[in-house]
Amino acid sequence: MANPVLNERALQRAQHHWAPPEAGTDYLPPIDDGPTTPWVRERMTVNGVISATATLFVLLLVSATFGWFQTETVQFEDGTSAVSGIPMLAWVGLFVGIGLTFLLMFKPNLARFIAPVYAIAEGFFVGAISKAYNTYYDGIVVQAAGATIAVFAVMLVLYRTGVIRVTERFRKIVVTATIGVMLFYGVSFLIRMFAGADSVSFLRSPSLLGIAFSVFVAGLAAFNLALDFDFIERGTKQGLDKTWEWFAAFGLLVTIIWLYLELLRLLAKLRER
């Protein structure tokens, strides 16, 4: 499930439970003849989101390192290498990550606890799959990571300068397309389980159709970053509770992982041309 859908629903839910007071509201003077409390409600900030995101990325990278080294390869006499198999723990991490994403659909207030677990679980899978790709396409991981950083930076600049504006129409198009792609991936996964890995061949094929599809999905993942930026901006302006910083960081992490994996797939196809 795409995190923009979760972000939008979560923002609406947060607005329903709490909203800042409207301008012009009259209040009675505070009572000053009794005990007071120093408790002050903390609000979501951009710096808080950055800190939470950095924490999640550290956990992701540490877990990915373990996943990388746990993925074994074999060396042939002709100098080529191959992966002997993706560790079962990597697939467990993948499905745990998917399950936690669905859980946050209904419990976004638990993001502070769920997001770190997601980063660790998904990180192991990302590390293992990256090792597999790098075994067959030397240096591709560095290229994919660099491309991901570049796309993130470009999208951030485009969003901050107003070149990309997240309107209601823009949001609906991106979310609808994202749900469609996720459903397609889910159906394709089931078909390949029962009909064989080559039953939906263009997903891995270096044909023009396969490359065009990867470009489209990678671009869609990039546009999802704009939705994440919009969620963070609106959340801070509306003064959401500080706990929502972790949900925003989780959304960014999901999108960046998705973008990285799609770029990895695209670069692999280009290497095959």
C-alpha cells in the first residue's frame, strides 16, 4: 500500500481529533489563584521530522548491512559470480514490512514504535536484494543509490520552488495511479507464484515495454515524494501533535525505498540492452 494514501487519511483523522483554535476566538482570562502545570503540548516540526527520518535511515542502513553480508554468493571458474539464494529472513522482513504498513493504516499514532521495526525489517530485505543485483551488475547499487538521492533532491527543489504544486487533482491522480500499480504488483506476484517466474515477463524484461514500465513506476514513486512533502508542510502548519513526526518520517522512508528498488530494476534492464 502506498504511503500517500495513509498520509492523507491520517491527516484527516488527526484534524478530526484535534485542530488549532480559529482566529478571533475569545477566551476567559486564565485562573491564577491555584496550582499550575508546566505541561506544554509539543507540536510537529520539520526539524522533528528530519530527526525521525535520520533515525529510521540509520536503522535501515545497519539492517541492510546485515542483509548484504548474509546473502551468499558463489564464484565460478570463469570469474563470474552468482547468488546462491536470498536468505529466508529477507523475505520475512519484506512481508513483515508490508504487514506493518497496513497496521499503520489503522494505528498511525503507533508510528513511533512501528516505524523503527519497519526500518529494520525492510532494511534486511533491501540489503539482501541489493547484494543480489550487485552480484550480477557490478556497481549498480551505487548508481541506484546516487540516482535516488538525486531524484529526492530534485523533487524537493521543485516542490519548494512551487514548480510542483500538490493540488487536489494532482493528489487524486498520483494516489489512484499508485494504488493501481500496487494492485498490479500484487496480482503479478500471485500469478508468478502459480504460473512461474516468466508468466509476467515484461516486469523483468529489458524490452522497450519493460523499460517504459519501469520509467513510469519510478516517476510515480518520485511524485509520491511531493505528496510526502505536502503532508509534512500541512501537518506542521496545522500544528499536529509531535508524535506525527514519526508517521511523516515513515511515509518518506516507504517512498524512498520504493523509489530505490524501482531505479535498481530500471538500471538492471538498461544494463541488459
